[in-house]
Amino acid sequence: MDIAGHEVKDWSQVRQTVESAWEDRTRCTASETKSAIESVIAALDAGDLRCAEPIGEGWKVNEWVKKAVVLYFPMRTMEVQEVGPFQFHDKMALKRNHAEAGVRVVPHAIARYGAFLGRGVVMMPSYVNIGAYVGEGTMVDTWATVGSCAQVGRDVHLSGGVGIGGVLEPLQAAPVIIEDGAFIGSRAIVVEGVRVGKEAVLGAGVVLTASTPIIDVSGDAPVEHRGAVPARAVVIPGTRKKSFPAGEYGVPCALIVGHRSASTDRKTSLNDALRTHAVAV
């Protein structure tokens, strides 16, 4: 183990150091604590650690890793960064070495150091925050944002203006998870630890929070979900009636109107789903 050099295989000691600093913030100034936290951020940047990771059919949230990200901010000092003709004033360094990583980053796309971008990722002018994980072959389209510690799988398409929420402001219990092959339509918003299953499709303008009713209306009777979109579901924005003292009004929900076929050709399956269910993206 070489914490200062960030080559760590057994994370138990680092985890203990982070947890101790979380409970007693006076420990954050100790060199051992700083080295431990810096090693976590370096591992996140390289994809060797994740704030959440798939375990079988579920996910495990690594709470201590998220804590290290939170503790990293006060360790940093504000500084001016010059990037060509542009100037930034921030605490966080920008992610580097995109060419070596096989990542395409179009000008004005920005990823912070401590975020991981898999090989083949394309970032149009967009933003990926610290602690986030973006899997291989994923498209982060124009003005899309991937929040702190969010987990985005392989071959995902985040369309223009998509907002994937982070866990830091305000502090959230669990990160948003977008699983492999999902398609997130234009201006869709996913926050508060919502999990979008493999190859699911969110139509344009879908907004999902932890409390948003996600109602499957594709069968004989409605089936309600919260906090998770099932794999291969096709989802559009919807409303349902709710009574208030002033009368009855429509409140937002999300509607599952169908499911993508379990095709090995994901692109064909996606196009078929969009045409069949008239989903705007």
C-alpha cells in the first residue's frame, strides 16, 4: 500500500481514515487524512473505485467513497486556471489525458478531475462532475450534465439538455444510476438516486425524482413504481388527477407505455420502440 503515491489495493485503511475524518472534521488537516482522500479521488478518476457499483442484479453504494468526495472540497484552494483564451476560478482541477483514454471531448465540454470517462465516450459541450462514472461508448450530448457521483453505464445516450442529478448539493443518500444501453431523451431530468434500468427509454421532458409516480399503463391494470424504471421500459411524461382544497388538478407523473424488445440489436430495438410508442426524444 502506498497512499501518498495513490497505489492502493486494500482500501480498508483508507476507508477507516475517511470515516474518522467524517466524524471528526479536525482530522481533515492531518497529512494522513489528506493523502487518503487524495488517493480516493485519484482512484475515482482512473475508474478503480466507484461511488456505487453493480452487485448481481442490484447496486451497492460505497458511502465512504462519497464522503471522501465531500471532504475533498475543503482541502482545495481557489485558483485561476488558464485554458487557451478562457479563464476559470475554481477549487477543482479539470480532467486530463483524454486522447490517451480514447475519449472525444468537444470544445466546451468539461469533466472534473475525479470523474471517470470510459473508452469511446463522446462529450459534446457538456459537463461531468467529480465522482461520476461514465461507461464505455456513452454519448453525453450538448448541454447535458452528469452530477457528482452519478453512475452512467455503457452505451448510454444522454440527449441534449439532460440533467442527471448529483449527490453533493444538496447532499443525497444515493447517486442516480443509469444502467447500460439506456436512452435518455432531450431535457429529461433524473435526480434523487433514481435508478433507470438497462436499455430503458425516457422520452423528452420526463422528470424523475424519488417520489415521482412511475405508472406502467401498458397492461390491463396500472402498476406503480417509485425510484426505479424497469429494464427496457419506454417512459413518457404524464399527469394524474389529485384533489386539493381549491379543486382537482393534474400533477406530474411518468407513464410506462411499453417495453423494448429483448433484441441483440439495441439500435434497431430502440428505433422500433420510439416509432411504435410515438416517443419524442
